[in-house]
Amino acid sequence: MPAKGATSNLIEAPDQEPRDVNGIDGVAVEAVSRVFKTKRGPLHALDGMSLRAGPHQVVAVVGPSGCGKTTLLELICGLQQPDRGSVRAAPAALMPQRDLLLPWLSALDNAALALRARGVPREQARRTARPWLERFGLAGFEATRPSELSGGMRQRISFLRTLLAGKPVLALDEPFAALDAITRYEMQGWLARVLETEPRTVVLVTHDVEEAVVLADRVVVMSRRPGRAVAVIEPELARPRSRTDPEVVAVRERALEALGVTE
């Protein structure tokens, strides 16, 4: 995804987690099924779901509510195991739907939590995280508590915390769904710019088809539960992408058609 010749100050992944896909920083989900036991009987969340994301690719997953998108991300992150099929992925960090910032910590300390979890001492973690807040447009807010930050600022800190986990794969679960439309558009552009200089393999779950087309190298459309891939669309479009561009609109229509949505 990054432009040719772009420079980057990459955060190295921890050496103690060697899990990968053929030696590359990618994701391979092959014919995966996942069944949950409930009081009403087995709940089939995924059935034959497949997905691939190459190094530094952004893959967006769209589908109806309840089709197993979050389950898919948790499988990629190793938080669940498939009942059938296989999941191979480089070490992955999950950014959940809610920012889950700790209200008693400052913006700086919330961002540095990922480093603390890796065993980095507090002051060193703060020194490492501080310049990243400036890069993310949060200079001057280091000591601010989450309750005093806007929704967009909170999401930037949440994403920064995910990035500082040092994993080559980022699993983003509807990261901008809770934001108002204007802030969501701004954050989509912001994320695209960040990934140009800090490339990662990204699996992005979203209900926003336009968001998927604007951000992704590949759009995977899922069926209703039990979820499986019913279409894979690769928008071979130049970046940056505008949601009003006729080519973007055309790809969006293809994705909506695959979802069975008509306007």
C-alpha cells in the first residue's frame, strides 16, 4: 500500500512470537467453520469462510450484522480456534469497536499501555509513545483524560495503542462506527495517510461499504450467518480515493449487489 520510495519508522514485532504465513506478514484463513454452543443449540457463526491478506495489504470485510465478522477477527488474532479449517497469521493486534481507553489514565499513558504490556518500563514507554501522539495530531493533549477528548481523538489513541503493540497485522473491528459522519470521513482519510508511512497488513471489518472501497486493496463480502465469502472485489484504483469518484461509486455498487442490497 505505501507509495514507492516512502520512508517509515516501523515498530518491530516482538521476537518471541514467530507465528507467520510462509515467512511473510500476512493472513490466510482457509475454509474455516466456527460453531458456538448455546442454550438453544449449536450456533453456526462461520461455515467455509476463506480470506487472504498479503503483506501490507488492506482487506476490508463487509457483511450483514451477525454474520461472524468479529469472530473472524478473533480467530485471526488467536483469541479463538476454528472448529474446522485453518487460520495462519503473523502476530496480530485487535482494535475493538469501542476504544476501551482507561478513564483514569492520560492520553499518553493510554497509548503507552501496549508498550507496558510488552514489559517496557513506564517512563521508557512514555518516551516512546510521546512523539507518536504528535505524529497523530495529538500534541498538547498528552496529559488529557479520555473524557475530555473528542471521539476522533479517542479513536486515534486507540489506534496508536494497537500500532504500538508492535504486531505486523492489525485487526480493526469497525473502528469508526461510533463516530458522526463528518468525523468518520476525516478518520478514514487519516488512517489511509498513516498506513502510507506505517504499512501493516490490515483486516478491517466495517458495515460502511464506501469505507471499504476507499481504504481497501481487497473487499471481501460475506453472506448472512453462517458467514462465508460470497464475493471478493479488488478495487484497482489510484490513491487517495474520493467517495464521489465515479470508479469508487461503481465498485461500491458491485459490493452492494453482492450483499443483495438494492437502492
